Amino acid sequence: MEKIKAISLRVGNSEWAGYLLGERLHIHDILIPEQITTAGDFEFTEKPPVNNVVGTVHSHHNMGSFISNDDLRYVCSNYSITIVYSFSDGCLTWVTTELPDQTKLVTEADLNIVPSIENTEWLNTVISKIK
């Protein structure tokens, strides 16, 4: 949560996104790829890693933490964990479960989020990838 909040404070009123690395419902770290951002969208310019990606995180800055229609179409259909951060609501987390009939159920959940900021160099490196 500390990393997510720090990135959001530095990026301000632009959406940004990253990948959650870990195992099942335990998040070990956050990977922020190169991306182009606007107030309401982001586009990765770098391919996602293949290993250990359990979900995504992205910001809704001043819009509140909720799952948008775009989130449902892309994020929740491709990843099992989605974290949305906003200045007003903080982090809200959803877990997507595939049911036996192939439909997907998206529910709010509590997770063990471990990543913390080791140093300011990490944050400066991450911020340089968000344009």
C-alpha cells in the first residue's frame, strides 16, 4: 500500500498502472512498466512480465475506488486480483473467481500487501516510466 500511495501522490491526477507480483493472494511487489497516461486512461508501452503476475493495480486519482466497465472488460477478465487506488478511498481490492459455468464473479476482498518503499531511488525510477 505504501508504494501505491507514493506513486499516486507523485503522479497526481493521471491514471497509472502496474502489475502485482506474488503467489495467489499474497503480493510480494509491484512492477511498474513504461506507460503513457492521461487523466482517464493509461497505455503500457512495455510488455508485461510472464512470471509471478497475480494481478494489476491502477489509480483512479480523484474519481474514487471502483471497478469501471473498462476494468471489468480487461483487467478482471485477465487477472485474478485488481487493486484500484484513489485519493479519497485509498486501496480497494477485488478478486475475480471463475465459476463452474465459466462466468466470472468479482468480489471485494482483503489481501496481504507487503511491498514497502526501500528508498527514494526506487520511486524516482518508477515515476520516470510514467509519462
